[in-house]
Amino acid sequence: MWIRLPGCSAVARSVLPIGDQGNKPEEQTIPRIRLTKSVIDELPVLYKDAVYWDAGTPGFGVKVTPQGRKVFLVMYRVAGAGSRLRKYTIGPYGRITLPMARAQAQKIFAARLDGRDPAEEKKQSRRRLVVDRIDDLVERFIQEHVSQVGTSKRLTNLLRRDVIPYWGSKSIHEIKKRDVSDLVSLIAQRNANASYRLLKTLKTFFRWCIGRAVIDFSPAEGLSTGYREISRDRVLTDQELAAVILHARQMPHPYGGIVELLALTGQRREEVTQLRWHELDERARSWTIPGSRTKNKKAHIVHLSEPAWDVIARGPGGDLVFGTSRGKRFQAFAKGKRVLDKRCGITGWRLHDLRRTIVSGMARLGVAPHVADKILNHQAGTISGVAAVYQRHDFLPERKEALDRWSAHVEQIIQTFKPVPEPLLGQKQIFRS
């Protein structure tokens, strides 16, 4: 069947699949007409799908369904004459104008000349919108990457609290730069620091996805929050340090022992909290922290002075030196810190400030900066660049001497400590932070 319409040229006899996908092609006589807006508006509705091909652009046409819906489409062969036909649906007439559809058809034909298959690319794009869901990728990211870093718990909570509830059901291919900006701005209304950390984490997440060929570029690149973290410079004075240690000794196990060992060794809080008896060498008076628990993933040897060893020796049995009464890892740091601050009258400081206090104190005692860096197990210390590549000496004797000198200094300031008068303990104290 063919229909003579205004602007219709010669009728061509072709073999083209016009029916539903999966049906065998049937031989039909199909009109080729010069498609214009008025011609498309007058196309009749038949009892089955009919395709009218544009005489000016071979392979480009409009399909009319029995329901009266008109859809622009393109038909092309995958690999030249005799090869399989491909149908690419451009979109419905009305929402897409004829000039727009014809321009899109030209782009599809140009892509085909470049050896691409636009219909297959479109199919794969739709498939990716289903399989690469944000919630699935975030959980994989947590398992494969986040779980390996020291701040895994905080980062995991951040991703599950601030990312999955907003983007969880979406595909990562739907996430644009504007979506990232909007989410970071929303979190900034709650906390500026939280939005800064979220954006930093998202950049790492998207780079991880690029490394696994999930996406080609990161929608978070180039974005910033305008927030700048202020480096802490709080250093406890000798009087403050003595007060902290003396009152920590009066607190129950294990919090008091943790604080005192932190003040004597300068190690990180979680490293001390998870100290196990088998990591200790009583004869050498040393503690070897396994690489699985250090920030730089390298095993670290810590010399234990006599005061430090005495703190450890007071610990009860069990696997953990500073375990709870049930043998679990101690976690009530916030509560313990509030009690300690109230008892000693020192505020405006954190346990991590003890590391800075030790380095500053060692500098006053004449300890070389690179030795202090080795004691703290800094990944990037005073020796950097090419020198760091070739410098592999651990300075163990120098580290032992430095920690012994520091412990002697701590014992001296404790012996000469002058308690703050009781009326002053309740007064608000302001420190540089």
C-alpha cells in the first residue's frame, strides 16, 4: 500500500523492518516524500506502523503509529551494503521539531562514517543508568578503599549519612557538577567543615570510579567550598602538661593510662588504644606498631622509657593493654576528656595536641627535627624530596635517647608542678587555638 501525498516523489520498493522489534522484515512499498512540517501534520494514521522516509535525507524518516503518535527515526546499516540494519529513535514529533531531528540525523550518520554505532552506544548508555547505582558504588568504595584508611569510621558515616540518602538510587552517570555543588551547599548549611570534608571525600570517590573505568571524568573536579581548615597550633605549657598527667593518673583504667602514654611517646591515639601485649619487647623496652595500624602503613618501632614502661606494666591482663573490663577496645574518649578537663582545669586542647607539645618540647631540649619526625612516624617530615628517597636510616639510637630525655623532662616538671589554686579552677581559661 502507498499513499500519494503533497510533495511525494517516486515510490521505492524496499525491504525494511517496520513492525515491532523481533518481527521479521516484511516487503512493503514505502513512500519517500520531502518531509516538511505541513506534510508531517497531514500524515494519515493507519492500522499498523507506517514509516515515511525523507527524500532529501536517505535513512531519515518519521514513523506514524496506529495511536497517531509520530516519531522521528534513523535507519542505517552497521557495516555497509548487505549488513544488519540498525534503527535509532530520535524522539517524538512535537517535542522535537523537524530541523532538530534532521540535524540529529546528520550527527548520527557522521558518527556512523567514523566507524561508531550510535544505536549500540545509546543502548549501552541506558544500561549504565541502571547498573552503576551510587549506593552500590559507594559500598564498594567503602569496602575496597575507605576501610584501608585510619579514618574509615568517620568517612563511612559521612558517605552513608550525606551521600546515599540523596543520590543512592541514581546512576553515577546522572550526577553532574551542579548536583555535587547542590549537595555540598546543602551540607554547608549544617556545618561548613562537614561540607569541606564531604567534597574532599567525593573527589576521592569519583577518582576511584575513574580508576575502575566506571566514569571517564569526575563531576567534582574544579569545585570548592571556600572553607579553609585552620591548622591547630595549640601547645601545652609545662605546667599544663604536668597538670594533665597528674590528674590522668588519678583517673580509672584505661583512660588515664592512655593519656599518660600519649604524653610520653607522642604516638597516635588509636595506636595506643589498640596496643597489644604481643607487640611489646620487654628486654629491648620497645613497642613495634604493625603497618596495618599506622597511618603510613609501615611498621613503626617506639622506644619505651622507664616511665612509659611503668604505665604499660600497670595494665591488666588480656589481649589489649588498655582494654575495657570486658576486654574490648576503649572508645569513651569524649566522656573521659570532659572529666579530665574538669579535674585539671585545662581546656581548649585535644589529645592530638600532645604530639605537637612533644615535638615542641623536644626542640627545646635540642632534639634534631628529623629525629622527632621519626619518633612521630610522620610520612612527610623534615627530610623530603630526593633526600627522602635515598635516606633510609631509622635513627633508632637517636630516637631512644630523645624519648629518654623527654621522659626525664616530664618527670622533672611533674615534681616541680605547682597546682592551680582551687578558686581559679572553675574560671574560664582562654588559650590560643
